[in-house]
Amino acid sequence: MLQLAVDRWVYGILRLPPGTKWAEAVDFFIYDSIKILVLLFVMIAAIGILRSYLPQEKIKGWIGEKKNWGNFFASLFGAVTPFCSCSSIPLFLSFLKAGIPLGITFSFLITSPLINEYLVVLMLGFFGWKITLAYILSGMAIGIVCGIMLGKMNLEIHLVEDLLPGNSEAAQGLPLRGFKDRVVFGVREASSILKKLWLWVLAGVGIGALIHNYVPAQTIQGIIAKTGFLSVPIATIIGVPMYGSCATIVPIAVVLFQKGVPLGTALSFMMAVSALSLPEAIMLRRAMKLPLIAIFFGITTLGIIFTGYLINFLQPVLVR
């Protein structure tokens, strides 16, 4: 419905020429901006309402009891949420404000865009169940291991101050009378965060729209196909700044594989595009300082590269 409305506005009211790259970029920008901003507001408000029933100390106590499983459950929750890298950010912010440890929230932020039902269905159709299962397990492993590593580095000092855990009424345990008060609290918190984030969202989606529509898939395929043993890190590095939907990423990975690119190389490119993107980095700048963004991207990139080489090693078993 939203896509049809945006198409009608772009090509009907604005009368932009269909099929041109700049018109498609405008369409992409408007659609993704509306989708992400609405999702941000709704999810932050909903999590704010739920969080008002769970004071910060209770949440920390529950996490403390299950600290050895926190990253696993966060990664598992990320795997069943249908979000892209940018759309995962509202829940990530809400988890931080709820007092959940940074490393655990990173496990969610990494896994959520890596694995979702749309991508899994597409992969089943194109690659079969063995490769799809290997992708799911490796995606969760990246989220868990990278989250644990980030959690042990004491990086909370690099969070933006007003998004630190505990800076809200509910987190501080102030009384909220009745469901109506909690709804008002959730809406106010969503509005407050959105006011601080919306410019970063528009900037990120704008860059994503340009990359999505002006970087030819043939160019990417040509570069990766000629890089030999270094194809995994090169494919990953090429994929990191890019931004695209599952419907775009999976077919490119399939074409790379069909053209003789090793399986792990093709999947590492897909993982990098899914889990990390320049628009995501721009949005995260509102929540964290540049050193933390660099560390997060660096560790996750290394995790994807390692996984790519591992899947290349297991390729004879997976493609039988």
C-alpha cells in the first residue's frame, strides 16, 4: 500500500520519468524514509510502554541471572525480527535505555538485519536448505561472538550521554499511574528520540538511495570475480557501505555464485550489505561516538570475513 502510494505520488503527481535512475532514487528515498520514521516512532513508543512495566533494576537483575545466555537470546530475537540494518536501530536504542548491557544489544543489532524471514525464504528458493541453514547458523554466530567481544571492551563511555541507560522516567522508577500514563510516556519518549534522529535518518536513506540506484551490479560482480583468495575481504569491504533490500541482495549473491565466485565470498558480500551500511553508520552517529561505530563495524566485518572463509572451506559439503 505504501509503495503504491509513493509510486503514484512520484510518477503521477510529480510526473518524474519512470525507469530513470534519479526518479527511482527519489522513489526509494521517499518510501524508505517514511517506512523507517514510522517504524522508529511505533517501535520506540511500544518498547517505552512495555519498559514502563519493567524498571531498570528488574531488567538488569533478569539479564544478570541469564548473563551467560543474554547474547544468545538477543541474537535469536534478532533472527526472528523482520528488520533491515537501519530499521533495527529503534529497538537497539530502546534496549539501551532499558539498561540492557551494550554487548547484548549489539548481538541483536548485528543479527536482526542478517537474518529475517524474507531473506530466508529467498535463500531457500535460490540456494536450498543446506546453504540457508549454514547462513542462519553463521549469522547467529557472528551476532553472538561479536556481541560478547564488544561487551567485554567496556565501550559504554562512547555512547551519547542522553541515550545512556537510565535517562528516563521509567528507567528511574518514577510512578506512572495507569495505562494511559504509560502510553503518554511511550509517545513522548518516541517523539523525543525521533526529534534527535530524523535528520540522521533522512541523510542515511538519501545516501542509501544513491548507492542503491547508481552502483551497477555488473561492476561489483566483475571486481569480486577477479580477486582470487582475497575475494572474501574484498567482497565484504565492497558490501559494507552499500544499502539494499533482501530482494536485491540475494539475486546478486546468486549471480556471483553461478559465475564461479566461491559460496562463502558471495555470502560474505550479502552479509556485509545486510548487517552493515553507510546509512546505518550515519544513524548510529546519533547514539554513539565515532570510535564506537568504528569498533562495531570493524569487529563485525572481521566476523563476516572469517565466516566467508569458513563457508568456502565447507563448500564441497554444502553444495552436494
